[in-house]
Amino acid sequence: MIMASHLLIRNRVAEARAFTSLAARIDLDVVRHVSHIGDENIRILAANEAVLHSRRGKEIGRPCAIFGSASTKLDPIKEALIRSIFDHHQKCFEDSSTVNPRFSEIYGNEGSIAESHDVSPRILFIIPRYIKNTPSYIENDLFFHFSRSSIKADMTAYAFESDALTYNFPEASPFSGMQFTDACQRLDQALDQFKPDIIMLDGNFLPTNSTLNPSWLQAVRKEYGCQIVTVIGDCYDAAADYYGAWAEASDIMLTFNLETTHPQFSGHRNKNFLACGLPFDEEVFSSSESEKEIDMVFIGSNTRGRGDFLEMLRAYSVPIEAILHNRLATNAPNLSTYANFLRKGRITYNTGRVESSSSFSVLTGRCFEAILSKTVLLEEVGSALDDYFIPFIHYVPFSNSSQLIMFSQFLCANHDYRQRIADQAYAWHQQRYTSRRFWDALQNRLRSIK
């Protein structure tokens, strides 16, 4: 790396790149270290080389055919080109010539609300309190948001912590047989006392005789006359077929993705209820312009190539504060701290690429959380976000690190564009995808199959 630095000083860039590549093959950690501490030119060279050696490096670090290579300052010609792209999309949106996303009416038309009833439905959530069923990990956002948002939608809700009843393999479940039996008894008591009209179960696991299972669901439905909604958060083909395991015993299968064969092969495709995301407790993310203290933020698990994108942003001096973690309670923020950090950002970057896939990306909850926080979302292309929001109107798509860097530089420098996108995205969400609309649509669907 010392030789590469000397060559850069002499403007012998190609030779410097060759020495950097050699250094990366010998000791990649040294190259990554230089990408954080070197002067501008060697830092950029080291970051690009380090990323190229990562799992998604050739995809993340490939040059941009539209804007070319990034630099620490946005070139005026490239800035004008970016501005023209934003302006063109905005003009089409204002002229109503932009086609609405295909699922923009996913919860019915804008006037659709649930039928009014004198008695609010009673819904029992059976969801693990923690990721991997243990307090060693962060709290499960399904447990947090489902219960809170349903109450605000005028439902009577009770959340049962099903950590001891969910997984049946030692590395995922720290519970003994006695604890399983005790949890079953407590759940039976909760059912008897609460007498739910609806049970919503987190079914994101393969059931066995030592977990909650479809036979148990069938018995509960018969005894209490309640309807069953099973939530499959990982309903995509890269994961196990949780949908097929639970569909027979459920009235509705709640999923967040259509790019899967599981509903079709299960024979219960008609039970699928597609949601664009969690019904969030929206007040948690409520934000004002005065709270925006940080130019750009990221907070989440260190997966999906997120660390590589961060490395490139920092090498090019894009101001970003990030909290990367492995979902352990010791290094990950709780949900309140998470939301507070997100609210402070003017821009949020995100990617939902599935680790085991070369192309498939999930639509992560962070997309909606960013929009609810009125922060401009920069989202890597590949997810289903454009099924719900309009690119360059409600969020900004990017396909490589060069685009991410240059779009970030443009948005950091242009408050008016930033404000417009954040406001339009929030307004669009409030018109179509609120938690209240989700709960209204789900109740209407349940009533239609009684």
C-alpha cells in the first residue's frame, strides 16, 4: 500500500491499482484499514479494491454507465444530469402521466374502511417476544408493532409471548421441556380468559410435535370459534415452505411478498393476504424537520452487502452515521432507540438483498420506517418497493455504489429536492398504506370468509 500511495502521487493510477490489488490478495484487512485512514486518493483506491473482494463486490463496485465514476465532490455536469432526472420524473408526476404502482390500491380504494360494529374484535397475538426466542437478541418488531397498531385501530388486543413454543432445535431454542409445558398451560389460560375472535400467529417456522402446530390450531379454532391468521414473514423460495406447513389450518395466510411459488404449491393460494409491510405503530416514527440533525443514516444488521456500501460512502466523504449490528441485545439498539436515530436522519440508505440469492431482494420494513420518519429513502434496486411507491418521486433507487454516492451528494446539497421527496412519500403512504387501512382490509377479508 505504501508503493501504491507513492505511485498515486506521481499520477500513475493504473500501477497503483495493480499494487492495491496485490495487497488485497495478501492481506485484505490492511487494505480495508487504509480505506478508513489514508488520504483521499489512496483511501478511495483502497475502498474500491476492498469492496471488489467481497461477496457482492463486482456488483456493488461496478462502474455506472450513466454517471461514470464517483469522486469526493459532485461534478457540475453530473449534478446537472441528476437534477434533470429528478425534474423529469417530478413533471410527469405532476402532469399525472406517471403510471401508479401496481399495488397502490392494495388495501382497497381510498374510501374503503371496515364495517362498523358495536363490539370491537378481540385479537390474540401469539408471537415470540425476541428474535431467536431469547432476550440475548433484539425484540421482535412483529410483537411490538402488531399489538400496538391494532389497539390504535380500535381492536381489543392481547399479545402472548410464544418464545418457548416456536422453534424445536437447540441452537434456536434455549427452552426445556418443562418450560414448553408451562408455556402451553399459560397460553391455554390466556385463550380461556381472553376468548379471541381472531388469533394471529407468527408461523415463520416449521412446526413439530414439540412446538405450536397445525393440529393445535385446528383444535383451538373448533373450541373457540375464532379465525386464524398466520403470518409468514419469510415467504420466498429461498426459505423453507412455511406457507405450506400452516395453510390448511389457517383462514388467512398473511405474507409480504408475491415472488414465491409456495402459495401455489400448497393448494391454498386463495388464502394469501398480501400486505406491503408491517402495520407499524406510526407514532413511534413521527418526525419534524427540527429533529433532522444528521445528513444520512443507516441502522440495521450487517448483512446484504450493507457494510460494503457504507465503506464506499465513507471513503468518498459522504457524511453518514451508521449503526451496524448482529441483532444481539448487547450491540443492537432497542426499538425506541432505533426509531429515534432514524427520525434524526435527512436521508436513509437501505438494501434488502437476500444473502443466499444472486438477485432477489426483500422489501424490508426499513423502507416504510424511513418514509414514516420523513427521511428520504435511497433503496438498492431489486426489491418490490416500486410496486408501492414511485421512483424519484417517493424514493431514490440506486444500482451500484457510484450511483449511491452521487445521489447522496446531490440530496445532501439540495434541501428542496430532499424535502419534496420526503413529503410526497409520506403523503402517499398516508393515503394508501397506513396501519388503519391494513387492519380495516384484514377485517373485511375475514368477514367475507365467515
